[in-house]
Amino acid sequence: MVALLAICVSLLLLIPLTLLYKLWWVPLHLQHIINSQGIKGPSYKILHGTTKEAIKIQRQTSNTPMDLSHDIFPRVQPHLYSWMKLYGNNFVHWIGTQPYIVITEPELIKEVLSNKEGTYPKTKIKSYLKKLLGDGIVVAEGEKWLRLRKLANHAFHGECLKDMVPAMIASVENMLENWRFHENKEIDVCSDFRLLTSEVISRTAFGSSYLEGRKIFDMLTDLCALISRNALKIRFFGIEKFMRTQDDIEADKIENLLRDSIMEMVKKRQDEVKTGRAQNFGNDFLGSLLKAHHDTDQKNPISAVDIIDECKTFYFAGQETTYGLLSWSVLLLAIHTDWQEKARKEILELFGQENPNSDGIARLKMMDMIINESLRLYPPIVVNQRKSTKGARLGNHILPANMKIHLPILVLHHNPTIWGDDAHLFKPERFSKGVAAATKNNLAAFCPFGLGPRTCVGMNFATNEAKIALSMILQRYKFKLSPNYVHSPVQVITLRPQHGVQVVLQAL
Ligand code: HEM
């Protein structure tokens, strides 16, 4: 009895002590180490870190109307903006007990992203984001990443990309059929671009139509909303295993339904081969995944779970980002109609009234400049993330292990020291002599698609799709911004126009 009492008392003492150690002593110790490296920031508060402060700043900003300005950093990441002003270019903030070191100097960003020794690996993802990307290519490391990357490289490069042009054109034609009913009227291009980019990735990577993939897209959209809503919510010690919120239940449900829908699509393709209706799994991305899955010569073939993760990743990455690029480009061209004219002149010289072709797409110079300037001002991915390993030396700093490192692309792209006093203005001419000249050979200063070994695998796919869509629109229409447009860029995983982009179309 006495022994039992003693155990109970020790436990009662041990639990609060362990909690105090993990929630107070460890973070404060880390804060001291980081601060002593010259990296300051808002002070860690027990349990929530600096999230309460971040939420407060975000709420204040999102409730105020915004001018039609491209100076969007203070709007999209107001907490980072406030802290950067207070603590300098590199600073630390906390989500719960996890420190996030924010690095905005291009040289240091290059050091992190170009590192090939594994000093700054990808961060492990948890919770709802894990349900979106699984353990797929975006988070994998080592052998597994290499295998997935080879497959993706093959499906989205060179000849394969050329073969996708007709499907991209057909999808844009479908969209423009619908635009005929909006001539001389207002149209919100965002909803149509959402459909277009969904249709393009469905057709080119998965051999299906948007309608067939529709369930998958709808579920991914719902999952994105859950991820954004919960981005700054803190939960400790796996408490979600015992206390399920409505969002947890919803996220599990979506994950299961996504898995079933993807497996249905996979099975359909496998059955075609089994029953002799098709000779092989096909040349698209899904076909490559299935070939790798059934390859008996491989030591570690791609598993069914890998296939599901890759399909989710490419459905999401292939659609969401390019949708942003198209929407922001049309907004910028609707404001700057002189650039519409310049781009249209080039398009008509190259293609006349014919559909775009691969050779011409590669020669579109004005369009390249416009797309680069759009990606600079409104990068669809606003922040990149890595973590530190033991002994990581970044510039003059020695970082403790397991620090999350935030690399805000948006901040880099709007930095007046790099881009000049007109950094927030739309000036595609800054790219007239290429990216190297625009950045004065500081290549890390412009990285909408990332940098180093993990550079975006869909970069050429996305820019081809955007060039085709914008060319075909400009061949047929002039457009100007509708007075109903409300400027409010928001980050819902990617950077989106919160209230759409409304333009008035004038047929040519
Ligand atoms: C304008 C459009 C796009 C933008 C701005 C964009 C941006 C990015 C960025 C910044 C990264 C690097 C992330 C990091 O370093 O952690 C990335 C990676 C990736 N992107 Fe994109 N992306 C776009 C379109 C696409 C498309 C169309 C696809 C698929 C067809 C795609 C698939 C991927 C994949 C799979 C990765 C991970 C690569 C790896 O880790 O090896 N992206 N993207």
C-alpha cells in the first residue's frame, strides 16, 4: 500500500516536471542558443509559442480593405512582415514548442536549397497536410525520392511535354467555347481557370477527363480548406488520437474517400491491360507509376500506397499552382493593357490565328517576361521549408538540430535591395535580358519554382500550359479589369485571389 502510494506521488510529481521541462525549459534553452547566434524574434510563450500574436496580427490585417497594390507581403504574411521590421532579415518565431527560423537573405537561401549533403532535409509533415501529400515525392528523401523523381522527370519533360500540347489546346478550346457567352460582359476567370487546370492535369497525367477526376479535385479542395483553417492550431503529445475534433473526423473521411477514388482509377487501368483491351499501362504519368509498380526486376517496386500518394500530389500540385499563375497573370494584364498589346502582337506574329505549337511556344519572349514578372509579384508558393540537422552551419550561424527553416519566396521577390525601388511595380521589361540579368546573377533572388535538387518537376509543364492558355485568350479577346474586382491576395496553401478575378471581355 505504501509502495503504491509512493509510486502515485512520484507520478504526480513527474508528470508536471516533464511537462515543465518540455514546454518551458527546452524551448527557452533553444531560444537562448538561437538568440546567441544573433537571430532574434518575438519571445516564446509557454504552450502556444508566438501563435497567439501571429493570429492577432493576421486578424487585424485581413479585416481591413486593401488598395490595388502589388505590395502584398504585409497583407499575405502580416505577422512575418511585422517581425521582420522589428527583428531584421533573419529571425525566429514559434508555433507551439517548435522554433521556425525565417531566412530572407538570398545567399543563405541558396545555401539551404542547393545543399546536396543532406544538411537541410525536407521537414516531416504531420496531420492534415500528410493526408494531402502522404510520403510522396514532395517529402521523400534518399533512394525513395530518387526513384519517384526519375519517374516524374520522365513523365513531365522533353518529348512527353511536346505530346501534351494538343491536350492542353483542346482543354483551352473547351474553356473558350464557354467564354463566347460572356462577350462584352464580366467574367470571373478564376472559376474557369480552376476547371481548365484540373482538366489539363487529368488529361495529360491520368488519361481521364476533369469530370472523371472531379470527385478527387473536390476532396482535395476541401482538404486544403481544412489545412489552412488549422495551420496555427497547436496540439500536444498526440492528443488528437484521443480527442477528435469535427475537422479530424472530416479529414479522415476525405482521406479514405480519396484513396478509394484513386484506387478505382488505378484498377480501371489495370483491368484494361488484364482483359487485353490495352497492350500496356500507357505513356502518361499514371502509366509510368503502374509500370514501376508491376516491375518485378526492381528491388523495391513502387507500392500501392506510393501510387496513391503520387496521384494525390500531382492532382494537387498540377492544378492549384498553375491556376494561381493564370489568375494573377490575367489580373496584371487586365490592369496593364499596354502589355496585353505587346504580348498579342508577338503571338499574332508567331501563330497568326492558328493554335500555338511547341516551336512557337519556346520562342515567346514577351510572354516569358510577363509570366516571370507575374511569378515574381505573385508567387503561387509563397514559402519554402526545410529543417536543420546537427551541426548545420548557415552563413555565420551554427543552428541547433531540428530547427524548421522558413524561406519566404514572396519576401525575396519583393526585396527593394535586389529589385530596386520599383520592386512592387509590374515591369516585365526587367526580365528582357533574362533572369540572370534581372537578378544581377543573384539567381536565388528569383525562385518561384524553388532551387537546387528539389526544383519543381512541373515547371515546364506549368509554363507551357500558361503560355498556351494566355496565347489563345489574347488571340481572341481584349480584356480590362471589372470595377467589381476586390483586391485581396490570400494564402490557402497557395497564393490565391480571395474574391476571384473579374474582367470584362471584348471579342477581337
Ligand atoms: C506555376 C506553377 C508552379 C509553381 C509556382 C510551383 C512551385 C514549386 C516549388 C517552389 C517547389 C519546390 C518546393 C521545395 O523546394 O520544397 C515545387 C516542387 C514540386 N512541384 Fe511545383 N510548382 C508549380 C507547378 C507544378 C506542376 C504543374 C506540377 C506537376 C505537374 C508540380 C509538381 C511539383 C512536385 C512533384 C514538386 C516536388 C519536387 C521534389 O521534391 O523533387 N508543380 N513546385
